[in-house]
Amino acid sequence: MRREKQLVAAGYPWDQRLGDGDTPSSYLALVAWCEGRRVGQIGAGPPGLKPEAILRDRTGGALLRRDPPWWKIHSLAVDPSHQGTGVGTALLQAVVERLPRDIVGIYGSVELDRPQAIAWYRRRGFYLAANASLPLSQRSTTGIQLLSVPDQVFFYRRGAELHQHLAGKGYSNFERRIAREEYRRELRMHGRLMPARGDLGYRQLASRIAQAPPEAACPHVWLGPRVLVVDAWDPNLTRVCVPCHPRHLETIAVYDASDHCDGCQRTKPDVELSWAGNEDGLLFVTAGLCASCRADLPPAGANRRPSGWFLGSGRA
Ligand SMILES: [Zn+2]
Ligand SMILES: [Zn+2]
């Protein structure tokens, strides 16, 4: 494997993207050779302030005017005659090994209709998500927020973790671990907005919905373990990922009457918004329920919260 700084001008279709930055020297272009022939290439470096990236303090939303300490894979391609021989992995590994010390990790995006490419990145230790919160340092709570882009999915992982994974020493089930972290973050947010309380009716409704087969789903559901949301007033009980949820809410707004109870399907004056979350299923169910549906306690002796379910409620 050789380092080719001049590759930017070599006429590859990705040269424009590599030439994007103000500091071309910080980009890394590597080429894999086999018997005197180029059989693969990778281009990685600062992401530049692309439209998909909003740099902000997670707590305050302040914009940052510099490249975040993450590298983006701008391009990775292997000659079809050499695919499946480990060239791509070797190129990726070479970038991970050359990652500057102050760079937290690597990310990139891939089209949703390329399941083989998505699976390739997953097997190499990347987390796949519709959007991502990338920390600015290993310790800080501020980060870069990658917004969801229609038809695209992001892959990302911290450099040290990628290094471990590629060396065969990574966590098993790392995606599940990250999904659980995301679940707990959502749980804290739900808990702040609508504190948990003792009513159990909506837990029963949520369990019913959780057991119902999914009628439809956003395109990110099949990407693997991730936090999903179901609204009880959605006639299809569609499971959507958290980033897709606001857009999905707009499509079902007509059913979201504030005095409609999703439990008994009646119009009631005392409907409140309730939610239940299930950590095992990484699922949140939200419903508008009337007072009697909220107070619909299970039989005596059975009114303990089943493990995994978290409950909350607030004004509709
Ligand atoms: Zn989605
Ligand atoms: Zn009701």
C-alpha cells in the first residue's frame, strides 16, 4: 500500500470531494496496488461544513465554526475483480491506523438502497443510524449532530473502538449497547417532559401495541437495534425511528385530536398524553388516554410494573 498525495489530481471522480477542503494536505488518500495495478482507493479527512452536519453544543445549540474532530470517509472503492479479497478492509484499517491523535472517530454516509455496503460497514464495526451525535472529544458532552438525510444512512464509530474491532478485540453486541444508551437518553427526555406516575392503563395499551405485528416501518427499522416509537393514534401503528418521528407525526396529525382516547376510542374531556417505554424492545409507545383508561388497573396481585417498562404521563 502506498501513500499518494497527488491522487487528488489523478482524475478520479471523487477528486472534487477530496479537493473540497481549505487544507488539502490534511486529507488522506491511499491506494491499494496489486501486481502494478490500482485495485482500490480510500479518501478520508475533515468533513468540511456540509449541509448534513450541524455543529452544535448539545445543551445550548450554539454553532461551531470549525471542522469537528472527526474524519469522514469521502470515498472508498475496490475494483470489482478484487472485491471480497480484503482490500477494502485493509484500506480502512490503514486509515484507522493513521488517524491523527486529536481525531475522535470516523463517519460517513451510504445510500439506503445499498444494503450490501451497509452490511459491509456494520461488519467492520461501524454503528449505522439515520442520524448521529458525534462527541467533540472523548470526554466532553458537546458534539456534532448529523441530521437525517432522506435515502442516506450514517455509519460512525470512535477511532479507538474501530481499531479494537478491526483487530478482533471489540465488544460483541456493540450495536445493542449503543442502542440501549440511546434508549436511556430518550427515557430521560421523556421523563423530564412527562414524569412517570402510577397509572397502569397505558402500560396495558402499550403492551398490546408492542405485541401487534408492525404494519409498516420507516426505512431505518431494519438497520438493526435502535430506539423506535409508536403513536397509538396512528391507524397503522407504524414503528419509526426517533429521527423520523417528527416527520411521521405530521402525516398522522389528523388523528391526533386532544380529546380522543386511544384506549376506549371515545371522545373524553380528560384525555392526557401518556407514554410507556420498553427497554427490552427499545420501544416507546405514546397514547392519548382518558382518566378511566389510565386508571385501568390490572387484577389484584398483578399490579406490579413488569420489568422493562417505564411509564409517564402529562397534559395532552
Ligand atoms: Zn427512520
Ligand atoms: Zn378511554
